[in-house]
Amino acid sequence: MKYFYFIFKNLTRKKVRTSLTILSIMVAFLLFGLLRSLSAAFDGGAEIAGEDRLVTIHKVSIIQPLPQSYLAKVQALTGVEKATTANWFGGYYQEKKNQFAQFPVLADDYFDIYKDLIKLPPAQLESWKKNRVGAVVGRALVDKYHWKIGDRIPLIGMFPQKNGSTTWEFVIEGIYDAKTQGADTSAMLFHYDYFDKSRQFGEGTIGWLIIKVKDPKQSAQVAAAVDALFENSFAETKTNSEKDFAKSFAKQFGDIGLITTLILGAVFFTMLLVAGNTMAQSFRERIPEFAILKTLGFSDVTVMLMVLCESLVVCVFGGILGLMLAKFIITGAAVEFAATLPGLGMSWKIMGMGLVLVILLGFITGAAPAIQGLRLNIISALRRN
């Protein structure tokens, strides 16, 4: 216990400096928790997607449309159990900040392909099929906007209608839920036929194809067959697993993983300099005191461990505070952004990684002064007094 007393007294000697160092470390690990959680949320869809589903897009870019006629050709291929289409609508509800995913789809096939992830009551599915302007929405959207079946929902879309209006009105006919944890329920689905016949341009085209293969082991062969079918055509295709599609779609916003890694790298490099300089300065101020401790019988190793423990205590305390604050913020944000970022959350994996980095930071910043304490010569040190 006497060693802990020494450590405590040394840390509280310069209260302002110690507090500012802890605060700096706390901010660094707050950023770590927030950015890593955000990166994991963007990759969440890729982890859920199954290898038995493929997505076919235009070879040039996802924003380039494909002919609707491709659907029938793909459905006829060997190894394809079912295929359907989807488009990006790009609308918002009331205000531009209220943006979420909306997809014109084929009602007969979409829920069959995703039956392992999401579910819609059969009665609601039938009601949706009968209503040309009907739509189904995910549970996350219902919770956020307090919608209910029968509500008329106007969306401002990027596709103008033939009458010149950009306001599309839909009637909620169903609410779908997730069957597996983490499945996305933050989208609105409506009829492709209504969208295609009403839009001002692009009629007869689709955004991408979604393919359910009979045997997941044959996914690579089916993907190659799809692309070979349209090779040398005016709209060549690129077919990948839905997992790869989800990742590439997230990268439309930028390479989130790379961005967060670069930011965190800069933050931790700065933190090493700040914390390392603080610990080195604290050690230099107390060199005569460490010499007296050695004179009184404290061993070289004991002095070294005391210096190293001071660094660990500061880093661990600040790091845990930062991670706990990040957890609190992410938990609140997960509710607010459930519709647009359903996978947002701070996992135990991120917490564990943060704790490892906290300890590593403590060792690195305390290593140099601790070694100096180990090699400290009593006579030379006392002369400095």
C-alpha cells in the first residue's frame, strides 16, 4: 500500500497538469469509441448479408441503370432460384434531414428473397399488392416517425413525375419487422411499376438485380454466368455477393474505415507526444527525490515500477472515462439514428480494443522515464538538487 501512497501523492502534486493530461486522454478515447462504432455500423450490413444472395449492377458504376429486360434473362439461368430488382429513390420526408432508404421493388419476389431476414404479415402483403400507391415500411421508421397503417406519406424524390411534381405520395399498407438481430428495418418499399410508369425519365430501367442462388456453393459460378450473359453489351454487368455490394454501397459515402483509421492514428500520435512529454517532465522534476528513495533502500526496479505505474494510472483512468462516455453517447445516438444507421452501437470488441490501447499507451509513455529511473545514479542525481 505504501507504493500506492507514493504514486497518489506524486500524481496529485501538480493537479492541473495531471487533470489536463487525463482530460486529453479521455478525449482521445472518446473519439476512438465514437469513430470505431460508426465504422462498425457502416460495415454492419455486410456482416448480415448472406452469400446465397448476389447483386448485379452496371459494370461502370452503381448509378448507371440496367435494362429491365435483364431480369427475365437472369431468372432463366441455371442455378438461379429467384431474382428481383430494386432502385434507389433518394427522397426525404418533410425536411431534407429526414432521409432514409426508399426502394421501388417487385412485391411478389422481394420478401421471398429476404424471408430469412425480414417478415411482413400475409394480410398486409396482400393489401400492399392491391394498392398501386401502397408502401410498406420498416419498424425502425415507424418508431421514429410514429407512422401507422393507413397513413399517407409524401416524399420529395429526386425523380420528377411526368406531371412535373417531385412530391410522391404513398399509403402505408404494411409494417415489416426483423427476423434476425441487426437486420435493417429502416427502409420504405413501394411498387416498381408505379414508380416506373410515373417517372419523367428512365422508364424501363432498373437500379440493380438481386439474385437468390439455389446452392450458395455455386455463387461464384452463377455470378460469372450472369456477367458472361451481358458481356460486350451496351450495359455490361458486375455481379458480387450481397456482402460485397453492402460494403461498396457504404463506400459511396467514403471509405469510412480508412477515414477513421487515419483520424485515430493522428490522434494517438499526438497523444503519445503529449502524455510522454508530461511523464518525462514529471520525472525530471523529481530526480533528486528518486535518488533519496534509493538512498533509503528502495531498489532500482521498485523506482522503475513506481514511475511506470504513474503513467499507467493516468492513461487507464483517462481512457476508461473516455470509453464510458463514448458508450453513453453511442447508446443515445443509436435510438435517434435507428432509421438511418440501424447497426450503430458500441460492441464489447471495441471496448476491449480500447482497453488494450489504453494499457499500451500507458506502457509506451511511461517506458522512457521508467528506464531512466532504473538507471538513475544516486550521486549524480543528488548533485542536481
